[in-house]
Amino acid sequence: MSVNADQVRHVARLARLALGNDEIDRMVPELNNILGWVEQLGEVDTDGVEPLTAVIENHLRLRDDVVNDGNVRDDILENAPDAQHGFFAVPKVIE
Amino acid sequence: MADATAPYRIKGETGDWEVVIGLEVHAQVTSNAKLFSGAATAFGAEPNTQVSLVDAAMPGMLPVPNRECIRQAVRTGMALDAVINRWSRFDRKNYFYADLPQGYQISQLYHPLVGPGEVEILLDEKDENSVKQIGIERIHVEQDAGKLMHDQHPTMSYVDLNRSGVALMEIVSRPDMRSPAEAGAYLRKLRAILRYVGSCDGNMEEGSMRADVNVSVRKVGGELGTRTETKNVNSVRFVMAVIEHEARRQVELIEEGGEVAQETRLYDPDKNVTRTLRSKEDAHDYRYFPDPDLLPLELDEAFLEECRSSLPELPDAKRKRFEGLGISAYGASVLTAEVETARWFDGLLSAGAEPKQAANWTVAELFGALNRTGKSIDECPISPEEAAELLKLVADGTISGTIAKQVFEIMLETGDAPSKIVEERGLKQTSDTGAIDAEIDKILAANADKVEQYKAGKEALFGFFVGQTMKAMAGKANPGVVNERLRAKLG
Amino acid sequence: MSELTLKTITELREGFRGGDFSAREIAEAFNAAVVAGRQLNAYTVETPELALEAADAADRDRTTNSLKPLSGIPLGIKDLFATVGVDSTSGSNILKGFKPTYESTVSGNLKAAGAGMLGKLNMDEFAMGSSNETSAYGPVMSPWKRNDGGNAALTPGGSSGGSAAAVSAGLAPGVTGTDTGGSIRQPAAFTGISGIKPTYGRCSRWGIVAFASSLDQAGPMARTVRDCAIMLEAMAGFDPKDATSLNLPVPQWEAGLTTDLRGKKVGIPKEYRIDGVPDEINAIWDQGIEWLKDAGAEVVQISLPHTKYALPTYYIIAPAEASSNLARYDGVRYGLRDTPEGGNLDAMYAATRAAGFGAEVKRRIMIGTYVLSAGFYDAYFTKAQKVRTLIKRDFAEAFKQCDLILTPTAPSAAFGLNEKMADPLAMYLNDVFAVPASLAGLPAMSVPGGLDSQGLPLGIHLIGRELDEQGVLNAGLAIEERAGFTHRPKRWW
Ligand SMILES: [Mg+2]
Ligand SMILES: [Zn+2]
């Protein structure tokens, strides 16, 4: 499979990356190069093979239902580019 | 009155249309802490105070699942007779929005915790035979998003992450419903079950339960039509309104030669209309994939057994048990609709009340009083034990039914025990024949003319003598004894 | 430079405990070296005051006989670790100025063990790179030069390039690194130091900025194998805040060190002899085989049939996870925000991310987004996860015949800055020997083997069974003893 400029633009939109046309044009052959290379996996017979789910044999631990976190508003807002009245502020969203 | 079991049809210009409905209900799991963090879940806190570094998606933060949230979802699945998947997994649903700090929602797509199950509804509450099964496709566990405030600033929206990461169960039905009423019955029943189980408080005003309403229309028996999804509808009434509105809109659109677009819509309760939120063309590509921060969730038998054994009696079973005790179908249905009422009534039964008497009294007297005072059963000043005592005083003849009503009113006002009220206010019913005979003698003497008439055959006057005697005894005389003594004296 | 900065952690520990010098003297010596080494661009933040603070605490503890395992030892911390109150930017513009209010578990463990912090170490942006050239702070210079008199600036490798340069230049006796697909081992090899990536789950990932969650592991980089063992013991351990953390006690790796490899079988995978690799790489590998034989090990030929597919598998899985892990850098809660005039929320996201991420990060986000997108998920991502199963199975089969696997660390010695930046695939090939162990979550280590004809260090790579860090460290130590690698870059900075 190979991608064209429109597809690259679509992916950039999904990833929320504002890319200029020249950047898109530069990326098309780069991505195709990489995609073409990873597609060699097609040679591998994976019939009946389960996709890996856990790298190392381990079980998901569950936490107790205890409130032991939160109440750290200052920490939460500490690095915010724009915090107002205890909220994060963002450009107005019209729903 | 329309037959509740008659099929719901939209009358179009080209004929009758059937509506096909599926619901995705997001129910907030009752838990102290969030699904993947130790921050609190309580409603109504100051903005961004119930937020951990994990909930705010600070760099390097990791999720660790809350056992109780998993447990409650499993118990819910069991209550819906659903398949519980011992092996499930969390996936990331990727999209950008200001209320979604991680840039993805941790949810379950490929391997949900709970598989197929069902909910039984009654199309007609008074008719045991109007049963319909609504299929459940799955229940998965996922994170709630934060909240955006749009009206605080002219050009900015404000983000509050207090809800971010709160555990939700998404309960997905099959498209088995065919009318607004069925959808309403399904939602009410589902809500009752969740509340019985204790896995969700069912509080729709606070957003604890919201439904995504999938609606399509088709000619009766025809091919399935294209569906629309109306998001986040937060009351049973609104869900029903959305279906009515959306079905009619779709029929009109098709009959005018248009096509229904597969899209997401929003409901505006003020105008009672739905409108397009986004169409399929700019639909998200969520790029689901297994969350690499989490391992597969494997449940062992001990965990499942605890979930099973901690399930309470569910509404249907309780209703049938009540009916088995001789309580009417209607009474049983009313008494089991809300978990608090059912618990209260069960308390009344275990305090020794006779089931039929208890049911009649609860439905007529207690509900009436609560209605009048605008109180919920939880705020009821009378405990089941005290109520049982009251009913027992009537049953054993200590007080009459009339006096019982007075005692009940006093109980409501003072919260005092019935025996205390009866004792202190001397309301005890008397069977003392001496006292009753003395009053009867006075009455008969004072009404010699009526005695004459009675003896001459005007038997209707018997009631008059009973009433006079009861009045003279201030309502405390045993009516049976009064009757018996009067008959003896009148010959 | 001061004698002290030439010492290993082990030597500093002994000297400090024995009263030869104070912790403050150690910290001051390294603080001075950090300043003198600024040309290398190894540190993005210098925190001399924190190093001194810990040193003074260590000196006090020495008087009360309450020393901790790393008392008196100042360390450098890779910028990928969140360090409380100190800029933690992962080498990215998008996190410029980000000061965490929290400390990563691993760096916290080190501090709790008495270590001080000299500063934050430069790295490839979000650990994506093999040459430290993708950093927003600019490339790190390797302290090493070729002996051709050309004075070309070389890469220290990446992504833990600042870490590697700092240790090899004596700007820290030990440092933290992280390894997703070779980011500890390749730079260790390029700079003539040792580094170990433990079994996936040994070191908590909590507070380490995520690149590819199923692969990321922290580990130590230091001058010697023993130093690595000492550091790893302090770094590792169960952390309930990381759901993938292994709930196992931390072995006493240092105490367990031995160079007696009798009874051990060392596997030599035939698939690691690949075309186009310089003879010198194969020669150092063969030398490694001889050294292990000398230590008593038996050498067996093994096969890891899916080796060839490890790199493409990695370049699907790692970018896919990264594309999602990096979604949180959106300009809302921390870091850079760029809102175009009159732009809405989406415009803010796109502009912020375009301005904040560098070219390589964008490239990987694009690849990752693409392979997860509708219609391509199964062909790329699911396929890669299946091949990953096969790669893991290869190792499981191999470890039925051997206890350890020996390979070269990298297919070349350090290359020049700018040499490979224009060709992403050529850059990716650097990790061809390192990536398979990452995909399988296995412990793996690079130790210096010798110099090539240009006078540049070459690394030898050891891969162990899961949880067998001890076996890896022991074999590493056996090589270290025999290689007698005492070379240091000639100081030019
Ligand atoms: Mg939905
Ligand atoms: Zn949902």
C-alpha cells in the first residue's frame, strides 16, 4: 500500500498536526519508503498466531476502591498555559 | 384506552411504518474512587478538585484499574443473565477533545467484560402475559470525560476534569425495541435492576445514566433502515420524545424522497427537536488498539463467586415472590418498582406483618401519606417495624381501623411508636361488655321511638345504634362486640 | 579534571565510606565537570544545588552511620524522567518549561537510596532517535573522536545520548537511561560504557514520559558492570502505580556477581551475521565468544528465525503506541500552546503540535496514526503483534538450548553527526541487534569490547532469559575483565 498527499493530509488531520503543503509533499515519499519497508512482514506466515498481549507473563492487578488521590488543584493547574478561576481555558468550543 | 400491547405504527402517506430502536446506556458505576485513579467521584465538587495527576494525563502517568468498578460491572452483567468474559481487555479509543485529557478514552471494544444478556419488560404493567425480552449485546467498562463550560467567558470554554476518569458501564442493547413505550419500559427496568444491584444510583438528573438512542424506520416487516444516533439523552421522557420525533422525521424525509443520513444527533429538550451533531463523513476514526499500559483483565472463580453471591433478589424475582404471598399483581409490581420501596416493604414483612394486609396498607395509606407530604420512602419517618406494630394492633383487635388511621397520622407527625401513642392517648379498643352494655342501655333508653320502629321491622336502624354506641365509646369499642351486644339487647 | 571524576561508582562508594573524601567533594568535582563539559551539550538542565544538598545529607549520614546504598553518589537523570520542580521536557519543545509537581518512581528510588542529581540529560525528542540529533536542545557531541585527525563531530548514539556522553566524558559516574528499542545499549556501545535494560516490568514506568508503553524500560548506564548492578538494584522494584510492574523482590545483583561461567551455555544466533556489517563488528563479536569460553561457558549455535522482521515489527508497534501516548501534548494542560489568530480548538491543537514536535516525532506520529487507522489496523498493527509473538517464541525456543545470547550491540561504531539524518531507514538500522530483545521484553546489556581501527568503542551485547539480569551481568563482567577496556576519550572540550 502506498499513500498519496491527500491521504497524508487526512492522517495529519487525524493526528492534529498542522502540516504545510511542502511538508506534506516531503512526507509522502518518506512515509511510503517506511511503509514499503515494514510491509515485508507480509512474508511471515502468521496463520493461527495470536497477537502478543503481554510482553512478560503478568496479571493485571486491581486497586482497592479507596480515595487516596485528587484534591491537588494547584498541582493540576500549575503548568497550564491558561488557567482561569480553577479551570483550564481553551478557545471557545461550539457544540 | 389504547391497548399497550398493540404495535406502534407511524402512519405515513405511503402506509404504516415500524420503528426500530436500540439504546446504548452509559451508567456511572457506584464507586468511591475513579476507574483508574484514586480521585473521588462525588457529585458537585469545586472544579478540578477531584482530579489526580493520572486524570489530568500528566506526562508519565499510568492507569491502575479499580477492582470495585470491575466487580460492579460483573454483578450487573450477572443480574442481566449475561455472559461474563473471564478474559477481557482495555482498548484506547483515540480522539482529540478538550474534555479528554489523554487524547484517548480507555474503553473496551474488542474484548468487553460482559457479553450477551437480556432484560425482561412488561408491555402492560398490569398484564403478566405482556412480557418481552430485550437483548443486551454487551456491557463494557470505560472512562467518563471531563466537562466543558461554555457560558463563563465570551471567547473561551472552561474545562473541569472532575468527571474525567469516572467509571462508566456502557450497556448496549440489541435493536429489539419497537416503540417509545418499550424503550421507556426498558430504561425503567434497567434502572431498577442497576439500583437493586447497587452498581449505579440511576440518578439521571446528575448524569449517572444517559442514553444514546439509535432509531431507524422501516415498512412493516421490511429491510432495516439507516439509523441515526441521538447522544446523551438524560431522562426516560426525553428518550421517548426523541424516538417519537426522530421516527416521524425519518418517515417524512423518506416519503418526500429523501434519504436518512447515518449521523450523530443532539436532542434539544426546550424545542423538542433533534439536530445534526456530525455526519458520517467527518466521523472520527478512533484507531482503537489495546492499551499497552494495561494487561488483559483475567477474573478468577473466587472473584466471580463473590459477585454472584453478593447479588440481591432482583425485581422480577421479588415481584413473583410477593405475588406468591397473595399480594395482587398490581401491588407486587408497585412495591418492587423502586428498590427502596421494595426494601422497606420487605422489612415490613420480616417484622411479621401479614402480606396482604401489609401490601394494601402500604399502597393505600403509606404511599398516600408520602405523596401528600412530598417525601420519599427513604425519608419516611416510620420504620417498617413500627408499621408492622401498627398493623398488628389492628389485626389483634387492640385498635380499630378508624383509630389506626388516627394513630398513623400521629406517628407521621411525632415519629412515636404506635403502642406508645395508643397507650398515652387511651386509644385502646375496648371489648369490656360492661362498659359497652352501659352505653347501649343509655342509647336505647334515649331513643325509645327508634327501638320501637326497629322492632317493628325497620332493620336499617341497626346501623344507627352501632354508630351511636361507637360515638359514645369515642371509637374505641370493639365493633364486633358492639354488634353482638346490640343484637342481644334488641332481641 | 579532578581525579574523582575518573572514578567508578564502586570506587567513589569505597573512598567515601572509607573517609578518603567527602560526598561534597565528589559533588563539587562533578558539578565542575558538568560546567566544563557544556560543549558536549549533554545536560539540558544543571542542578548543582541538588547534587550538593544530597552530598551534604550523605556526609551527615556518614557521621551517624546511617548511610544508604548510593549515599555520596551524584547521578545524571535522563530528561525523560519527571523530576519534581526541575524542567522535564523529554527533549521536546512541546514540553518547554514543564516543571512536574511529581517525581518518577525510578529517579525517586535513586534519591531515596541517597543519590544526588547533577542535572537532566539531553536525549532524542521523546526518545525517538538513535543519534540524539532529534533533541530540541540540539545534538549531543560524543566525547570520542576518530583517530584520523579529521576532528569530525560524532554522535554518542541515542536516544540516551546525553546520558552516554556524560558518563564517558566523566560528567557523571552513572546515569539513568531508557530503552525502547536499544536506547540504552546502542549509546553505551558508541561511547565505551556499560548499560543494561532490565526485564520489562522490573523498573516502574510511572513518571517516565511514555514513548512506546509495551517496550519502554529504564536502566542504568555507567562505567562498569558492577556500577550498573549497584544502580539497577536501587532503580528496580515493584510499583503499584504501574499496572505492568512486576511484583517480585529485587535480587541482590551486586552481591550475586561472578565471572565463573562454567556450566553456562551461550547461544550465537546465526541470523545476526548480516550483510554489510563491518568486519570489525564481527571480529569483536568473535572475540566476545572467546572471552566467554575462557570464562568457562560452552558456546552453541542457535537460530532466531524471525530476527529479520524485528525492526519492521518495531517500527509499526512503537510508532502506533507513540501516536496515542503523545496525544496528550495538546496545549491544554501544560507545555506549549499555539493558537492561530481566531483559531478554534482544533486549530490550536494542530498548530501547537506542529510547532512543538520535531520532524522525527511527527514522522512517527504519522506512521503510528496511519497503521492504526480504519482499514489498515489489521494489515499493520495486528500483523506486527503476531510477528512479535513469533519473535518472542524464537527466544523461548533458543533459551531451551542456551542460557544467554551473545551478539554485537550495534552494526557500526559511532557515526558522524548529520550522517544519517536524511535517511530515516538508515538511522533505524542502528538498532537492528538491539530491537529483538526489546520486543521480547528480555534483559539485555552492552559492555565495551574494544576499539575499532578508528579508535572508536565497540560494544558487545548480551541477552538473557526473562528475569535473568544476573546471568547477563555476570557474562558482562566476564567480558569486562577480559577486555580490560580502560580507554577514555581524549579530552578536547
Ligand atoms: Mg454511543
Ligand atoms: Zn461509551
